[in-house]
Amino acid sequence: MLTIDETRGELVLHGGDGTRRTLGLGTAEAFAAVSAAWLRCGWDAKYVYGFSWLGRPIIQLPEDLVRMQELVWRVRPDVIVETGVAHGGSLVFYASLFAAIGAGRVIGVDVSIRPANREAIEAHLLAPRIALIEGSSIDPATAAAVRARIAPEERVLVVLDSDHSRSHVRAELALYAPLVAPGGYVIVCDGIMADFAGTPRGKPAWGEDNPIAAVQDFLATTDQFVEEEPEFPFNEGAVRSRVTYWPRCYLRRVGGDDGGEP
């Protein structure tokens, strides 16, 4: 538990054993504690369900989008493959980054794309940079359809944001991680579920059944990827960690061939 005294500029952390720690509000540690409480509050209040990007709802934490922008600018992929389409806001977001860069396109995969969402995405100004594939992301035929749209020399970044169960994410990693060349990334979304097991908008099973567990399962079977936080390209502040719904999510490929068939 924490108590904030804005007048004194202090934050007090209350331990379960009755201990207390007092921190200055301007410290990185105090910021981390407040951020953790804010993330929990925002999850329960559905904070991320209040944003759009260029006209399409985008159910993402704004800071995660800014950090993704930094990575896309640095890595400069030719293609972003995203599983999970929903309203298409993330696809439009990535397409807008590519439009600003002057190159690149997005492939969106979803087991069921609602007709109204498909119509809006296909009518969007950035539609020429977006391809939609309907089918389960863990169906080998769907993965083959994705691979068929990617040339051997193209650099790929993968974002997994569909079904967040451990088994599903693990199966997605097996199918889509091989598309990424050395130096590229796979991003696994919503690992914060592990911290919100049993909350009003959570489930008790999330303590074990979550994307982070899938990532750890995957990393235990390969030496081709490592969990690696991209450095902040600019930082003159005290904070060194992301405020995120995607903790422990950035997997960088460090070895192997340049993608290709799983």
C-alpha cells in the first residue's frame, strides 16, 4: 500500500509487516510505485478504451505506442506482422509510421474481422499499406498465408496481440518468431495480466496463464532470442523503466538464419 503527500512531496510505502518507507516524489522509485498503482487503476477503469489513432479505436496504453514508435524508427522493418486486429487502430498506427518514414507495410491477422471494422480499415487513407488475413493466427495455413506476403529479403517485426493465453502465445511464437531476422524483434503484448490475476477485470488463472509465461517457455527452447529492453533513445530524466502493459515483452533475435520457414 502507498500514501502520497503532495504537500510534503513524499510517498510512503507501507509493508505488510507494518514497516514504512518514505520516498521523495521526485525519485525513480516513487515514480515506479505510483505507476504500478496507476496501471492497476487504469486496467480496472478500462482507461485504454478511450483512444483512437487517425479515426480508428486503438486499445493500447499511449506510452506503449510511443515506445513502439521509437523501436520502429530504429529498426526500420519493411513489414510489421500483427496478430489481433480488433478495430484496426494499431494497424493504422503502424501504417502511419511507415507513411512518415516513406516505406513499409503492415499485415494484420485475426480469427474474425468484423465486417464493419474491415470496411473501415479498407476505406482508410492508409489502406494501401495494410493487408488483412482472416484466420486463426496459430493455424499453419494462416501462418503460411502471412509468409507468402513477405519477400525473403524483407525485414520483419512481429507484434503478438491476439489471444493472450499461455498456450496460444507459445504457439504464435513458434510460427512467427522465425520470420524475424537477427537484430529484429518480436513484441508480446499484455504481459501485465500476470500482475492482475484476480482483479475485477482479471481472472485467477492469469497468475500462470499469461503471455510472460509463454515467453519464458519459448526462451527455454531456443538460443536464437533474448529478452531485451530497447534503450531509450533520449532520456534526461531519472526514470529508466517503461510504464507499460507489456512488461518483459521485447524479444530480440540474436542468432540463426534470416527468418524464413519455421
